Amino acid sequence: MELLKELSPAEHQQEAKPDCGGLILTLLDDEKEKIEQLVRQHNTVNSKDGADITFNYLETWNKFPRRIKRKLLEFKFKGGDHSYLLIKNLPLLQGLRDTPLAKNEIKGKQRDYAALLQSIISVSLGYVYNFKDKITTGLVDDIYPIKKDSNKQVGTNSVFLEWHVEDGFHETKADFVTLLCLRDDPEVKTYLMPANHLSLSDAERAQLSQLDYLIWEDLTFNNEGDLRSTKVKVLDGTEDPEIIYDPAYMEACSSASAEAFSSLKDSIVKGCLTLTLAEGEMLVFDNRRVVHSRNAYSPRFDGKDRWLLRTLVVESWWKAKNKKVESTLYVS
């Protein structure tokens, strides 16, 4: 079976519907000033232990304005109808360098400040982590267009980024994902679809809840030779379903499962929500309940393209304990 790695944007002609709900938190000016002060004053602990680093972030998080902490806790435990939270008016430093053109370029203090801010907020949901064998430079991933990736199914592409959950093939896939916008592009749309809003028949749901789908690891991992695959359910069969969906790296194992998979895609495209992230906005979503994608666009590669930061968050330390290296939590 040949694994689909590149998709034609011509497949995706339907426009996503406008955003119709979700938790939104807009920082007041005094809250924004307080948070900037706290992040500037943060003293990172000198430790190679992920628990120490997390506790260090939490000490600063606990000083955040009460309203902000309450809203994050509300989202963590209640989720909201659409399982996402949009935080607006976060403090960013002026003077952000041009958007890089390649991986591993020097990012600058403005980027590092934003990554620290994002990490401190993220630990309110759990433990920030990453994967040992992922092509990355640390806990916080930079997402911006890279010319050589334009037609690949990875976040640095510019063709339609297929619907997916983050790292759906991995047993330690993220519980929450955060995306912080450092530089925006009004032409770039982020699409979300909560699994509890899918319009499917009982028979389709039952079929999607069968262990009858193969999923491969994606191209963001350091793959040697053939990509590893595992068998999964798309839905977990509950009323509030967990979803594993990444059609660029998935294949149904029977005709019945393929038909249900096709119906699922139709439901996602017809019912999805649209967000356009602006500078200083951070999107937080439940990676167990939500699939996401991004439209095709035309980057200019002139230093002004969209630039996001991403964190992965796992709720339970036990899910990934004993797999930490070098000052943070990494999963093999």
C-alpha cells in the first residue's frame, strides 16, 4: 500500500464556515502589563529535570492574574462546546526579526521571550514535552513556510495542510496543543472540527470505532527506511469521542471502513470552523477531541510570512515519565 504524502489542493473546494463558538479570553491592558512583567522577571531554574522545569514555570504561572488562571482551568476541566480556547492581546516584545527561511536559524530574544510566555501558560494544562526522534530544536516548535517543504504534508508547507491530530500514531500524542502567533497573515486560515459535532450515522460511527485503520508516522520524524505504522480506531465509541484522524498518513483496512472514512471527511469539511490568528493571539485546543488543518496560501519568503510557535502538552506525567533528557521532558 502506498502512503499518500502529498495532496492536491484541488480536492478541497468547500469553504469552512465562520467561527461559531468557543471560549475566547481577551486580556485587559493591566493584565497584559502584569503578565509581561512576570515573564521578564522569570528566572529559569538550572536543572536537567523536566519536573523541575515544569515546577519553575508553574511558580510564575501562579502569579498570573486570577481571571486568566480561572479561564484556563475552566477550559482544561470543561473544554467548552468546541474544545478550543482563543487567548487575545498577549504581550509580545517589539522588534521581532524577519521570519526565518530555513530550520534552525537563530531566532532572537523576542522569539525566546514569546516561547517562554507560551510555555508558562501551557503548564497550566499539563507538561510541555516533545519527541526525541522528531525533527525539532527544542520544546517549542517554530512554524513558518519553508520553500523545500511547500508540497509536503508538514506544517511548514504552503499547499493545503490536510486534516489531522498531532502525532496520532504515537501512544504519547499530545492532549493539548497551543499555537502562538508571532507574525500574522490574514490570508492564512486555521480550520477546526470538534469530534462531538460530527454529523454521522450510527453505522458510520460504529465502523469508525473498529480497530480497522492503519496510521503511519509522519515526515516530521527522523525516519530511517520504511515508516512505522500501527492499527488504530478513528473514534473511541463514546458519546464524547476521542478522534485519531490524519488521512495523509492513514488507510482503511476494509471497504466498509473506507466508506465510513469518506463520510467522516465530508462531515469535517461541511461542519468545520475557521479562525484567522492575529499577532499576540494564542489558540489552545484539545488534541483528543479536535482535528485541525490550514488552507493553501502563497508565502512571499520576504521575511514577513506568518510565524507561529507550537507547544505540545500531556496531562499526565505518568504517560511519559522516565523518558526525559536534558532539562526537559522528551518522549522516545
